[in-house]
Amino acid sequence: MPSIPDGLEVLYAENPGCLLNVEWVSCGIGCLRLIEDARFQRAVDDGWSDNDLGFFSIVEGIKDRRAVHNGRIKVIASTDGRVHAAFLDNVGGVGGHSLTDGFLVAVGRSGGNHGSVGFSIFAGRTDGHGGFVTFHHLIYQTPLAALRSPIEPMVRLDPPDVPVGNGLQFVHASATTFTAEVQPLAKMLVVEGTRWRWLGGRGSATPYVPQESVLVGHQVFWLDWAEGSKVRIAHGNMETDGEVFRELPDGDILGLASDGQDLAWVQAYEPDVLGNSYARMELWTAPYTADAASLRPRLVTTHYHGNNGGVLRNHHYVSFGQERDSLEYSLDDGSERRWDNPVGALVGPTVLWLGLDEVAYDGVLPSDPGQGTVVRLSIADAYHAVP
């Protein structure tokens, strides 16, 4: 990959299909999982739905070897069997791949929509004692078809723009915009073309830790999370500063999701001492808007049993359940359907995507904890009604 500084490099595969076998095997009624691959230990990194096709990224390493000393392979594929890209990072001389050996290069989180994908690459040289001499984040957004050839970054961010020790998390990309949560800086990064800006952070109207970010076109939503205090919805874009979009006087807002047609979130009340669970949780929705004054909230159900995160699509909201099951709620009537996690599939809690007819989760095979997998659930066949 070009333009990576300090003489460092990431290799891209011209034939990435040989690095991941996209085949699906049964894991129960209405359940499919990605077949294992004895060559690699692997973990599922990200997932998204684009035009009702599921996409996912997997990080692979040669089995029974330390990945940090042998390079990591980052693969981006889709449920129709195509492998769109593969990158080998931490490349260089033999054994020269750790913080104490001189450098670190890593392909980061990814996300996409509208036929494009966004991701980041971190590259830095170290002083041999765990500290960084150079520290760079490169931001990419490109059509999927371009991933098998050299591509240039849109933006390169160096200190002091991104201070040493910060990483990009939970990446999203639309046709126009790239976003990431930057931690522990606790700001939202927004990139459009060669322009970039921060949303949130100390001294702003939304000064707390961004979590559960959502991108709809140019519009960025996130949860402004004050540990031990309030959690509320924040909003901003490339042209405007962050604003408080919705907050409650007596509760927290969790599980923010949108498909561009609707917004959905969970309103949670009476937290325990640690703030990890709540006595009462409600699911709410509203027609999509980026104008806080035009938001028209509507209660869906007072009997919400999911966790603190969810995904929304076509009037359906899906969350991982408190009993390691999967819960699907209709925004139209509040009805609940459930998939009971079978023995032999360790699934969740991350919802990778929600399509028109399926839900996908990350998973791990209990028989081989080094085999991360994607689990796809048919909404029609895998779920049953909850009285």
C-alpha cells in the first residue's frame, strides 16, 4: 500500500480468495455458520449490511504461532462467497513485528455502505522500549472494487492531531463520510474527502465518551456517555458542532440504532450500583430525522429484555439477550421473537448486521476457541414468538 510513512508497509492480495473459504454449514434450524479453516486462528472483527448483502471482516493468523511475530491477515468478504480484499500487516524483517522490535503496522476496524468501504491503518516506529518515535493514522475510503490494487489514504493524522496512544474504534462509512470513535481521547472523528474534524470532547456541548456511534449519510449520532452519570444521544456532522439530541431527566439512553428510515433506542431507568444493569428498560422509536426539534418519540414496549446494543432494519430491532439468546422486536406492535442459542455455538454479543431476512452475529466454536466464525440466523425459521 502506498504512502505509508517511515519505510513501513502493508501488503495487499491480488487474489484474496485463497485466504478465506466462504462456505456456510448448518448450525441448527434456520442457522448457518462460516466453515472453519484449519490453516488459521481467526477472530471476527466487523460486519455490516449493504443492499441486503452481508459483509464481514476477519483477522487471521497462522495457527499455533504468535500473530504479532508472523503478520496478521485482515480479510473483507461477503455472504455471497466473494472475498473482496486481504491485507498483511506487521510486515518486515523476520521477528521485527513488536513494540520492542522497532515498529508496528496494523490494519484497523472497517465499515461500509453504498458499495464503499472505510478502514484505517496505523503505522509507527518505536524506541525499542515500548514507546513510539513516530505515530500515524491513515484513513481510507474507497469502492470495494478498488481494494485489490494500491490505494491512497484520504487523510493522514499525526500528533498532535491524534495524540500518541490513541486508537480508532468502531468505524462507519457511507458514500460520503467516514467516522470513528477515537479512544481514550473520547472524540468522534469525521472525514469527508481530504477534510476532517472532531465532534465532542472536553469543552464541547457533548464532552463525554462517545459510544455506539451511528452514521446515516453525512449525519453522525452517538451516545455521549458520562461514566457514573448520564447517557444521552448526541449528533453532529462535518459542518456543525456536536449537540445533545435527546436526553432524559431520570434515565439513560442506550442501544442507539438507525437504518435511515427510523431511529430506535433503549430508555433505561434505576441503574444498579455499578451501572451495569437497570430495573426497567423500554424500547423507543421515531421516524428518522437529524433535527432534534423534529424528533417524535414513540414507545414500542415496556418489556425490553435485550442488552445495551442493537441494530435496526425495516421496522425490526434486534439485540443480544440477557440469556445469551437473540431477541427481535417489531417496532410496529412491540411483539417479541427469540432465537434460543443452541449448545455448540458460542454466539454474540455483537450483532454484525440485520438484513431483510437474516441476523448475523460473531461467534466462536467451543471445540476450537481459536476459530472465530459468523453465525447467520433466518428471521423466519430460527426465531419463535414470545408470549
